[in-house]
Amino acid sequence: MTQTEQLKMCSKAEMIKLTDIDGNDETFQTRRFGVLRSSVRNTALRQSEQEVEALAQEIITVTANNSDKRKRHLKPIIIFANPDESAKHPWIIVSGFHRYRAYLKYNSRQARDDAKKRSIPAQLFRGTEEQAIILSASFDTKPILPKHNEQKENAAWELVRTGNTAAANMSVRMLAASTGVSKSEVGRMRKAFAELQTTKAHVYENWKVQKAALSGKLQELQEQEMKMQIEKLARQLTDQIQTLAQGDSIIAAGVLNALSRRIFPHAEPEQHIGKGYEEAMHDQVENLDF
């Protein structure tokens, strides 16, 4: 079933109270930030926050530029009826997590006293839960904020490894088109899942990690991730030290030395980073003309 066919299973848009929507339920959240490798996660989270901010600003714009109240909203989100009839929130988000958060942010700024009474345009998806997961995965492949390739692959891998019946009945071509992943990659996923079912090996949520494990390169991938994290933190620390030291290399070396002594208090003096800064500082002071 194509995305167009699935969208025909959605009701007409209507206004739903924000308080009736469970924004924390991630049943249909296919971005899965927690599953991403750390080298990708931080960038994806930062871009996500920027998207929410941009959408909140867009709400301000459409509200100010439209006298017709019906046009003072963003594109409707898609919701699904909460299977738990006793739940506090009767609706779960299928697509539109950023828009939902943008409305919350907008209300917290523009209408603090009335935030709980605000509503958001939404369409109810009337298909099954498995179909809703596929519909969610098919979105965000080419929006304002596209998913990172790793998020697309993880979403496709989730459909394969969880035994989603609706996804299993889809051809490789259709599943690839629905998730934004290549046909060859979907084929590899299905082959890998069949192998994992036979060997009973551990199934990872992250597709790149799963591929590394199957090829015996998991440790290599983990080491690469650690090196990338170290380099990233080193760059951030360098920028901060240079800013605080105002370009003074001797002060910067002194800061590194002080940090080294605090982190490794029992190390020998000659083992500390920036250990030569005392001599350099002494030479500089002697050359000062008072």
C-alpha cells in the first residue's frame, strides 16, 4: 500500500486539544534518537530543536498574516486512537511530532494563561497500528527536516526485525519507497533478519551496528565511534580554552596543565599536559618592560 493510499484512510482535519494528545508516546516515532550512534545523535537532536523553533516562528507568521482563523495553523498532524481506552490521552501522534512541540512552545510564549485550552489541527488515521507505523516511516523522507540516513535505515530495519505483518507483505521495492532506503539495503535487511532468526544471534536496533556485528567488525565500529567522540570533545574544549584565554597561548597551556592535574592528580609532573607553560611564562615575565 502506497503512502497516497494510506492517506486516504485518514479523516478530514479537525481541531484536537493538545492536552488530549500523548506527546511522549513514541510508538510511531521513527526518528528514534536514542538508537542513533552518538556521532549522529547530537547533530540530529540539535537540528530537531531548530526545526521546532522554526515551526513555532511559522505559527506566529501565519497567525499574524491570516484574518481567517481556519488558515492560522500549520499542516495537520496525523494521530491514532490510543489502544488503551483508560489512558489519560486518547490520541497518539503518527506524524507531526515537531509540529506538536511547536504548538506547545508557541502557546508557552504567546498564551501562557490559556495554553491548556489550545488545539491543533489533526487527522485521524483509521488503519491498523502496523499500517500506521509504515505510514510514519514513509513521512520525513523529504520534508523541511529530512531524516538522517541512519534514521531512515533504522526505521526500515525496525519494520523488518519486529515482524511487522503489513511490512512483510510489501515488496522490497514498495518498502524501500516507503522508507526512503535503497532496494538493495532493504534486501540486505531481510536477508540479515532471516540469518539472525536461524543463528539466534543478538538483534541490534541500529542497522549500522547490526551490519558491523554480522560482519565481525563491531569492535572496529565502536573504536571509530570513540575516536570521533574524543576528537569532537577535543575541538569543543580547544575552542572554549582559546576563547577564555583570548588567544594567549601561554594562558591556554596553563589551563590545560591545570585541567590535567585535576583529572590525573596522582600522575608525575612530567606527565601532565601543558607542563612547559611555567618555563614559557617565566621567560615572558622576564622580558616585560616595566
